[in-house]
Amino acid sequence: MWGQRLVCLVLVTPQISMPVGVVFYPPAPELRAWDKREKALKKQGVPQQQRPPNPVPNPHYPPKEPLALRLLEPCKAQHPHLRGHGLMADALSGTATFVDGASALFGGVHVLSHIRSHQNRRGGKRAQHVADSFATQPGTPHRLRIRGGAAVSAMVGRARLSVCSHKTKRFLVAIKYAEEET
């Protein structure tokens, strides 16, 4: 349980990988209580207008994205000679504020992050789930090596799409391995 409450900064080079910074992420108690009640009300079928609104953010319990950016800032300040070729974030840090902030902090480097399959992308005037978008255009077959291991077959789809939650265009890559259905 407590291991899922850490935000870690790891430096990865061709020779070595090492942790550079770690911060504990304490979840806000009022947000956890609201989330638990929200799930129960959704399960009962209560419409969104009748459910209680999100609680006001508590400054004593910052979200994960600002914590991750706060880990990056002293690293960049203490090691200005460090030149990054890219940053990688997990799914929870893949918000627009984190992606844009981390990229700007390191001089416009690419930030790799997960995007949820149910997030919407805009094409023209209509929004569509990212998963549905890539299901209609399956991609091309490729042979990939994962961390230097054996080569595996995968279908790779890619497109520059406008992600609604980010309010900007992002370059999205969808990978479906041979043993996966979606």
C-alpha cells in the first residue's frame, strides 16, 4: 500500500540507472472519502448533478504532478550540465501540466507518458476515444526488442492527434503485442 504512494525520480544512462529523488505522496483524506462515496453513488446509478462536487484541494496534500515537477527542479538546478534527451513519466504524471512543465524545464525535451485508452481525442469537430481511433487504423507490423531481450511482434500505430484533456496536439503511439487482443 505505501509503496504506491511514492513519486520517484530515476536517472537512466546507457551505463547505469540510479534513483535521484524520492518524495512521499500522502493522499488527501477528504478526497479519498469523496472518491469512495462517488464510486458508491455511481454504482447506485445516481446522476452526476445529484452527487456531491469535488472537494476543494488541500494545500497540505499536493497532487502527484506538482511533486514530480518539484523533484525535477532541484535536479536541474544542481546539475545544469546534465543534458536530457527525454523524460519518461508514468500514467498518473501524464497530465498536460506535467508534460508541458517538464519539457520546458529541460529545454523542450520530449516527454514520454502513457495516455489512457478512454481519453478523448478530437478529429475535426467530433471527439473519439483514443482506443476507438486506433482500433479503426490498426497500424503496421514491427519486430521490437524490449530492453534488449528477444524480438517480439507488435502492431504499431502512430498519429499526431489533438488530445482533448491536454487541449493541444500530441504525438500518440499505440502498441499491440501479438498475444494481446486490444
